[in-house]
Amino acid sequence: MHELGITQGIVERAREAARQAGAVKVTDLFLTITPAADFQPESIEMYYEMLTDEDEMLRGAALHFARASIAATCLACGEEFPTETPRPSCPACGSQQVTFDPREAMIQLTDVGVDDGPQGESAPAGDDSRDEPAPADPPAVPPGGSTN
Ligand SMILES: [Zn+2]
């Protein structure tokens, strides 16, 4: 059940990041998981939905998981090496008695995607609001691409 606590930590950090960014809504969470993580991303997603069910700012955000490497140490020969595998073997001696650096987080929130609300309401003065130039003549491919 410790995924619940882990997810709570992620939710707190995402909320804090959104506040700092002045966002009204978090749309994406980018997370990295190291091989030391003994849980599935799906369980984090499940708890995330549960925890943010009534949270307007965080509800419905997409979670993106990436694998990260972690520092591992061979208990047999002391070799230290980075690995992305949950059950690595030592590159020096082949032993599978390998431990992960306990100081490294199993999961980290690396970035959040936010929606900072309707434009123009509290925009700073100045007229450098970047209007996208209207697209010129569209390319020959028709929208949808179907030729039927
Ligand atoms: Zn070794």
C-alpha cells in the first residue's frame, strides 16, 4: 500500500509546482521511475485518480512515466554501476547480489504541464502578446487526408 503515500507526495509536489507557475490546472505530470521502484505505474495512476478526484486543479492530468537509471553497488566485489534493470548483474563479476543506492528516490516528479487559464485577464501590460500569424495557404493535402 505504500504507493498511496508515494502518490500523495507526488500530488503535493504537483500542486506546489502549479501554484508557483500560477496555473489554474495541471494537465500533465512527468515522472521518472528507477529500477528500485517496486510498484507499477498503473497503481500510481490509480491512486492519483483517487486522490485528485475532487481536486479541480489536479484532476484528470495525464501521467507520463519514464524509466531512469539508478546507482547500483555489487555486494560481492564492490563495483558501482548505473543500471535501468530491476535485477541487474554486476558488470565486473557477474554477481546478482546487487543493491541500489537507498538515497535515490524510486519515483520523481520531473515536470508538470499546466494550463494557466484564459489569456488576457491578468496579462502584463505590453503588446507583445504573440498573435500567431494566420496560416498561409494550406498545403495541398486536404484536412483529414482522406481522398475518398
Ligand atoms: Zn561484482
